[in-house]
Amino acid sequence: MSFYEPTACVRRIVDVTLKKSEKGLYPADVPKISVSEVASKVAFLYEKIRTVVDLKEEHLLRTDAIRRALRRRLVGGANGKTVALPLIQELIRGGYLKNDTIPEDLTIDVGRVLDKYIRLINSVASNEEAKEKKKLVKWFIDIAACELEETLTPAPVQEALVECMYRSISDNFISKDKSLKKEEKNILVYIAIRRTLLKADKPMIEYSLLKLYFPHWTSLDFANPRKIRNELLSVKEQVDRLVGHPLNRYFMVRVRKYTPLFIILQDVIEANPDKAEAMLSEPEELDNAVEQACLKQYKEQDAKLKRAIIRSILYIFLTKMLLALILEVPYDIYFLGELQWLPLIVNVLFHPIFLAVLVLTVKKPDEKNTEKIIHGLKEVVYGYEEEGGAYEIKKAVTKRGIAGLVFNILYATLFVISFGIVVFALSRIGFNAVSIFLFLLFLCLVSFFGFKIRHSAKELLVLDNKENIFTLGLDLLALPIIRAGRWMSLNFSRVNVFVFILDVIIEAPFKGLVEIFEEWLGFIKEKKEEIFREQ
């Protein structure tokens, strides 16, 4: 075997990519689903507005759109055959699928998936108590959205990358803790890979684990519903335990350092799949290809960063202006007798500017970073052993007793100091209780958004950040604010007034009107064609 021959899993990525580039996701010579361009523009505008008020990462938008559609469409008497085509048309109109690309016969596969989940909801969830039934129905819809996305837009290259990354790094994690079995350790590595490489959310992770533990999940046999129910609930319990495992954070932090290598590897192969295997066998050619791929990815990362800033600023501006009109302005006029202009202006302008500064000052990858990626990618492609690449897994330890009490007191003190400094500064420049509350609320949310965006902007960084006393002190003061922002983001998302108005009051009738409008356009078109046929 040649010393520079790529590993088997890397060759598989090349094969899958080549097959995809030659054949595409769908056959070319079959009838495709088409929707009206006019109706699509109206629906697409609605979806764009919705993304402003419901901040979700770009790669999760399509799954979320499917989930919303299922909640509306899977109601009394619905079946896969009647829901499949309207569901696909809705996704095309919303810009989540391309027009005239989805084969008409794919509705059969989509209908089959829908029928499976409708039967699961009717046969499994219906036997549970009301509270448990509600949870199970929500879970089934979440999983159904993931399976439908996989059916509509299969991602064989991404799956090959996950498999290769797993094969390349799983043995780097060594556990001397007998309570952590090898199989469980490997599953935790697998979860971390999907979270870092594919940015999979909780339902996506649950769906991938469900397929691992339930091999016949995609073709369930409902001959024995009781057996399916018992088996499914048992697997769900196991999946829940793994998704919430205390070591997940440990694995994610360590797996993340390998993620840039596989992002660049995918780009290198997709740039020229025909010649990829030959190029990977030549180290010098690989170096050049990796350098070009890095430059391309750095530019794309910048563009993604700017889009994230714009979306976040629009969200902050919209919610901030509304809260100012509802709370701050009436409070000033009614209780203080006049508008407090300085707090109002600061509250409107500070947070978007602060977010922009937070994100735009993030460290960007440089030549040294590219060199490190080149070195690391050669280890992956040729199967070299990485020096110092092994990690001994440390058991998650919760501080208890006196040590735990002391740490909790110190952490609470940090909260008081961080928020105390801000409150003191604001009160000195004339902020009242309401304006201070709004400032702190958005400071926490913006800090958390900024932290998330900065974190994703470092996706391609493989060099370790160097800390000093100043950055450590800043991190300590910022941590309570970011943690509070995270808590608010998780809890406020459940009671997002804008999303509630759109989903419950506007979306169903709006989407219904769009469908009627499209049918009307089709009717008019048919009448026009009749005129020409009669001539």
C-alpha cells in the first residue's frame, strides 16, 4: 500500500460525493412538483419576517418549517396521502425547497413517513395520560420533522463525514472509569460529532440515536402495537439518558477541535470530486487544495457572520421598540410626567451597537490557523497517529459539601458584582426602575446572542486562545450576564409573543389563503389555455 493512500473512510466520502455530483439527489427525467412564483414570493416574504422574530440558526429553519406545518396539518382525520403534496408545496413556496426540483413520486415516500407517525400518535400516545400524551405527540412531531427533512433532502456526504470523523477520533478517548462502558463512550463521541460537525439540535440527535437503537424504525410493522409501544418507550428512555448525559459537554469541547478539519475536507473533495482521490494521494496538491478551501471557508464564515448580526439586530430593534412603547414610554409619561430621553435613546441604540462590537471583534483565522489545518488534515487523510491526541475521560464531578457551598457563594457574589456595577452606572445617569430593567433584560439577551455568534464564528479556528489577567477578569464579570441571557433565551422562546401571534393567529389562515390564491391562479391559467384550444 502506498504511504500516501487515503484511508478507507476518506475514500468513501469521495465516492459518495462523486455519486451525488453525477446523479444529483433526484432523477432528472421525472415530473417535478411546481408552485406559482407569485404565491411563492408572498409566502417567502412571510417566512423572512418570521425568521426575524424567531431567532434560529440557518440550518434549523427548514426542519422548523416542517414542524410548524405538521402541527397545523396533522389534525383529525389527516393521512399521509392528503398531507404529503400540500406539505411539499408549502416548503417550496417558503423557499425551503427549490421549485421544479422535487419529483412528484417523492410524495409517496413522504406520505408513508407521515402515515407512520400518525399511527404512532394514535396507537402509542393515545394510551398515555393527558400530560404524557402531550409530551409524546410533541416528540413524535419533532422526530417526524427530522425524518421528513432526511426524506426530502438526503445528505449522504454529511453522513459519510460523520462516519469518517467517528472512525478517526473515537479511539482517542480512553476511559478508566468502569462505570462508563465502551459502547456508551462511543455513543457520546458520536453525539458530540453530530452536534459539532452538523450542528444538530436535540430532536436531530434523538432521531439519529433512534435509528441506532431501533434499526427497523424507518419501516415499522404495526402488527403488534403493544410491542412497538413498549419497545419504543424503552428506547426513548435510553435516548433521553444519553442526550442528557453529564459527560456530553466534556466530549463536545474536545471533539470540536477536529471539526474544522472535516469541514475543509468536505470542501476540498466537493471542489473537484472527479479528481479528488488522485489529489488526496499527492501531499503537495492536497496542501494547495486545503489552502484554497480555507480561504473560501473564511469568506463564507464572514458572510454568515454578517447575516447573523443583521438578523439579531433586527430582532433586538423590533422587540426593543415594542417594549419601549408598551412599558417605558407610558411609565415615563404617567409616573414621571415627561419622557426621559437619555435612557430611552440609550436603551434603543446601545444594544445593537454592543452586539455589533461583540461580534466584529472576534478573532479571525490567519495563516497559522491554515497551516495547522493542513497538518491536521494530513493526519486524517493518511491515518497518521496524532501526537498527544489521546484524552483520558474524567468523570463528571459535582462539587458538594463545604467546597460546593463556597463555590456557590462565590458564584452568587459574581452575579451581585456584575449586575451591581451596571445598575449603579445606569442609576448615576438618570435611569429609572423600568429603563434599568429593560436595559438589563436586553444586555443579558444580547450578551448571550453575541456569545453564540462569536462561538460559531470560531468554527474554523484550531489554534488555542491565549488568556491573560485582563481577559480572565472580563470573562468572570461577563459570565453571570451571559448565563442569565441563556436562561432568558431558553425560557422566553416558549412565551415569544411575536411567534405566538404568527403561529397561532396569522400562520394558519395566511397559509390557507396562499394555497387558495395559488389554486385561483391555476384556474385562471386553465381558462386561458381553453381559449387557445377553442381557436
